Amino acid sequence: MKISIIIPVYNEQERILETIDRVATAPFPPDKEIIVIDDGSTDGTATRLASVTHPSVIIVTQPHNRGKGAALRAGFVRATGDIFLIQNADLEYSTTDYPAMLMPIIDGKADVVYGSRFPGNGVRRDKYYWHFLCTRLLTVSSNTTTGLNLSDITVGYKVFRHEIINRLQLVENRFGFDPEVTAKIAKLKCRICEVPISYSRRTYKEGKKIGWKDGISTLRCIIRYGFFD
């Protein structure tokens, strides 16, 4: 079973090569393609990506920065695997969690798998209490509109069967992707499960990009796709 690992990236010149190396050398899954979408980076990310020669890596270049959701859609179009796994480019998530994320779908027990930074035995290093609180509040709000019982809708690790993504009409360009895709898979009655993952949040000084405006936008998308779309 072929796995497409989709990595949206924007201004990650210090981390992108290490991210690709970790993904490419991860022993599981053995059959994978790695699709990296450079979302209009303005630092040295494009130069770093030009040096990548690994045969399983496909580089997609967006001419302008449009956001995480737009980059992921570009990656989905290029992906040929049976399963799509979303991987952030900032080293906050560990590739050692790939087996736990993928096996529920490979075993035919789920259509969609979300990682969770909260329950279980995953190692968690988080410096910002308000981010933690905001994530929990947004997840509760999403659950209220979808009827799901998730613990972490904004997690960077999400896995989908290819057929599920093909059935979704996704439109959000930025971080609204998370509440949008959650609401739409809920309406499809997908089999969804969560697994605990490790997490090491980086600081704003280290390049963290999401901010309070994205939290407000996420709440807007929760309301839109949960009640009206």
C-alpha cells in the first residue's frame, strides 16, 4: 500500500532539509512518496529544496503564498498514494508516530486518523498555556457542531484514505483547513479515530507562524462549516 506524505512549507529554510531527511529515512512506511509544496517562500527555502535529490521526493512550487489549505490542495492533486498523510515542515512532530497513525487505515479499521497532542503516552513539550487553552476551546466548539468526540482538531498530523479526500470539496486557503475538513468528514460519516502522538512546540523566535488571527478564523470556519455549509 503506497503512502503519500504531503509537506506544506513556507519560509522554513532552517528546517526543511532535516524534515525531508527524517521522512525519507523513516523505516515505516516502506512504500512512500514525499510531496513538498513550497508555498511561495521568500527566504532560502526554494534554494534548499533545489538541492534535494532523493528519488521519492516531488517538489511543487506555488508562485505566491496562499496558505496551508491551498498548499495541501496542490499536494493532494499530485499525490498518487492509497493513503495521504499530512506532515508539517517544522519538526514539531515525530516520524516515529507514523505506524500508529497509519495502521488503523491499513488494517481497514478507519477512513481518517487524527493525531492528538493531549491523551495517552505521547511526549508533549509545549511552552504556551494560551495556545493549549485555545486549541481545547476550538476543539470543543468543533465537536459541538459536528457531533464528533475529538480532542485536537488543529493537530498537524492527519491521515486520510485517498478516496475520502477525493470526495471533499475543500476551499479554505489557510488554517481554516482544519475545521473545514473536520466538518466535512463528519458529514460523510467517515470512520474516524485518534491516536496519541509526540509533540514539541517551537517558539515564535524559532519561526512559529500561527497567531490569534488564525484562531479567530478557525472559529469562523467552525461556525460556517458546522452549521451553514
